Amino acid sequence: MSARGFAAYVAHELRTPIALQLALAEAALADPRADAVAWRAMAEGVVASCDQQRRLIDALLDLTVSQHGLTCVEPVDIAAVASQAVHRHDLGELDCVVVLDRAVTTGDPMLLERLVDNLVSNAIRHNVPGGRIEVFSAADAGRALLSVANTGPLIPAGELARLFEPFERLALQPRRCADGHGLGLAIVQSIADAHNATVTARAPSDGGLQIQVGFPHVTTEPYDEPLAVNSGSGLLAACR
């Protein structure tokens, strides 16, 4: 995507929340009988719209930073990052299967946290009622592997590449993904590229999406204790 095209998409994405804020304020100002309840409702709508803008700007900053290379490099256990990401998210009615083996790579801890967070968030939003997400990590064949999969709508194989383009959304939009900006997987790809990692996407024939990221592996001493994972929803397993 060209810089001009990227800027046009950004402008398009920001136009909607700004228009909503303006409409809310104008409606309140035009109503001479507006009371404290009406003004509070207007303020809550503006705050929600501002939060939408903030999430978009944060995502754009993540994308920009990852495309300019790494400024901080240190050992990072992908299993620990994945455990924390599962803890942070509200799984709602989804089942969650988590199997985490120690998988250490080197990189920017904050960017790797954003990569995992985007994968987990994407798996939750693009799911079906009563569905499932699966999070797996391991060290295998010289790679630190992370896999995040979910149940969901069937994705045509020819559409997989589009998922990693900025602002691309498929027509399959379940109830949870209305607040997405189409940047999550573009950020994943950009951060993976900065860490010399590979990203592989697979669309199972029964629906959903599996994304595996393979990082250069750093050999370390094995864990003395298993990782603890407990999100309070669904089936969870923690393994060494």
C-alpha cells in the first residue's frame, strides 16, 4: 500500500468517530429541553467514540514502530507472554484451550506482547457464540512456535492473504468484531517481520482460523515448574 493510500484509509477510519461525536454534540445543543440525563448520555457517547479513535491511533503507532525495526532486544518467553494475554481478555462464553511450553526467542518485549495480544483479540472477536479459542506454544526444530486458533465462519483459502493487509476486512463479520479496524493481523505480520519470524495462516474446512508464528529459538535452561494459566472460562491446560 502506498503512503498516499495508507493516509486515505486512516482519514476514512477517523472520519466516522469524529462525525459521531459531532452529531451527538449537535443533537444535545439543538434540544432546549436537554437535561442532565441527556447531557450525560451525550458525554458517554463522545467518550466511547474517543476510545475508538484511541485504539485506532495506538494500532497505527504499533504498525509504524514495528516497521522501523527493533530498538530493544532481549530474551522473551513466548509462553509467558501468551499466558498474560489470555488473562487480560474477557472470553465471555468462549471455551479456551491453552497449552504452553516454554519457547524463548529474542526481541522487543513490548512489540511481542502486542503481537500476541492482537492474535488473541482477533481470535475472540472473529468467533461464533459458544465457540472456542486455542493457544499453544512450544520450542521445536530450532523455532519458538506460537499458534492461536479459533472457531468461526468459513474463510475461503483465496482470502487468507488479504487478512494481513492494513484495513482489510472480509465480509464475514460476526457480532464481536464491529469495533475492529482491520489492522490487527497487519500489525502481527509487521512485528513478525521485524523479528525475522514467519507467519502461517490456515483456514480449516469447518471454519475458523489458525495462525502460527515461528520465531528464532534461543536455548535456555528448562523451567523448574509448569506455567500457571487460569482465565476462569472453558477448558485450560498448562504444560511444561
